[in-house]
Amino acid sequence: MIDTKRELELIEYQTKYLRQEDFSDELGEFIWKNYNAQVSIDFPSVKTNRQWCLTNQGWIGYIPVNEKLLLSLKPKISIENVFRMLEYALKDLQIVSEQLAYCNSLQDF
């Protein structure tokens, strides 16, 4: 079980495998019911080798699950590249992108 404040980093579309003891069934059910669009979760079973499997479904940000767990949803590319892609896609973001591209982390943003 998670005993202290913990940040669990999930990089988009990469599955994170955790021991069965890392979550309670209630916590897994809570994530599944409330954040299924953002995080795919498979419960421990024979199929998962008795592990929890969590996969970021392409989201960037933070999910404060409870007082002990923060899910950190990270892009598979650097945050600077996210701004460059947004700038290219939306053309008018050049000024905003130049001001925000100095962020070194998602938390800075």
C-alpha cells in the first residue's frame, strides 16, 4: 500500500507495472471509475501477472487521486516540443509559445 505522499509518473502510452500491494482494490476502482479516459488501469490477475497495469491514454497534467497519491501524466516528448507543435497547429500561438517555452517541467507550466 502507499503509505506516504507519492507521485506516480505515467508517460503517455507506456504501461507502468506495479506490485499488487501498491494499491488497494478500492483505489484501483476509484481511478478506473473517475479517470478511465485519462488512465487505463488493469487490475492484478493471471493476465497481468498479478500486477497493476496503468497506462496514460495521451493526457498531460496531474491527477490528485487522494491525499497520498498524485498521478503525474507526462508527454513522451519534451514540453518544449509540445509548445512547438501547438504553435504549428494554431499559428497564432507564437507569442504565447515564446513566453512559455522556457518552462523546464510540466509543473513550471
